[in-house]
Amino acid sequence: MNEETIYSEMLEIPVNTCSITYTAPKRRRKKKEPPKENVKELAIEKVNRELEAETSAAEIQAEDALRTAEDETQPAAAPEKKKKFKVSVIGVELAVVVALLGVIVLSNFFMPESGLSVFLNSIFSPQTEQVDTREFDSFAPALPTTDGEVAVNGGVMSFAAKGSVYSPCDGEITALTQGEDGKYTFEITHSAKFKTVISGVDYAYQELGSQVYGKIPLGYSLGDNVELCFYGADGEMITSYTVDNETDQVIWEV
């Protein structure tokens, strides 16, 4: 025994003893590192999952915001108002028209000579064509040609010039004939009391029933003799006139 033990026994100091058991630590197994290719694929998958999660969250937030905006913009349902009786404008107009028609019918029946009746009769009655009854001296005829001298003998106007042939006044072709020599004769009516007959025209530009005018040719002459005669209300030839070749006008001797 060593001195410390002896000394302890002499002093009667209790001595505690213990036994220590030692266990060796277990060795941790190192995790096998995955191949490099697997690491790359795992990283890509992780990034994709994160992106999908962020996108889904953003879409959900956008849908929630849109729904909130729609709810705010929708007006609240207005309370139904009681329908008030309104006078229709169309109904009033129809009533006025019916009243006017009634007044017109009654006025035509009881007062046929009233101003309203006369006015309506003038509108709805068939229009009669007014007849032109002007005398020959109411017209200012022009010469039928501008390409040569025109002579008058016994009321018969004649010229022999190659060129266009014109009507002396505006009118309507009421007769058009062609002779055996191939030349045309025109009868032009200017009014119920005045007409012109032109004969010896080689070519006709107008046809029967056509309206003719003083400045538009009605035919063409090759240079042979062309004659013109005026006729009045009684159908007799008018002889009391002269011509002015300088102004190409007919002068009545009244």
C-alpha cells in the first residue's frame, strides 16, 4: 500500500471507488458522392421546381388581383324604380296626323271651295300638259348654216354650202322623210302656231321625235341646194321676213 492509502485509513476518510468502462466510437461511413452527371441533373431539376413554384405563386396573385378589380368595378344593383307613365312622342304625332286627316276630309266634304281643298286638289289631281301657243314673231330664229350665204325668195330660204345644218329654233322633230334621191326632209315644231320645214339634207343626225336645239346640228349637207320654209298657225308659209348673213339672224317684218 502506498502512503496516501495508509494515511487515509488512519484518518478514517471514506474512499469512493468507481470503474470506468470505455467504448470505442463507431466509425461513420462516408456518403458516396453522386456522379457529376447526376449532380448537374439534380441542380437543374431543383432550379426548375423553384421557377415553377414562383410562377404559380405569381399567377395566383394576378388572378386574385383581377377578381378584386372586377368586384370593385361592378356597380351595385340599383333598386328598381317604379315605372312612371310617359306620353309617347310617336303617339302624339300619330294623333295629330289623324286629326289633320279628319279635318281635311271634312273640309273637302262640306267646303269643296275652301283654300285647303283647292290646294289639295291641285296636288293630287292629274297634271295637264301646257300647250305652247306662242306666235312665230315671239321667236328669234337663226340661219340654218354658218358656212355660206343664205338667200330668201318668196319666203323660201335657200343655201348651197357644204357643212352642218341647224334648226333655226329649239323644237321637236314631228316628221322625218327620205326622198327617192336619198335626201331628208325635216319638220320641226317649235310651238302650236309655228314650225319649220327643211329639205335637201344629205345625212340626218337626229330621228323622229327627238328634241333639237339651235346650236346642235340636226344633219349634214354635201353642198347641194338646201331649202327652209316657216309656217304659221293657219298652216300658211310665212313670207314677211329677211335674213342678215353678217349676224346669221332672221328678221321678222311685222
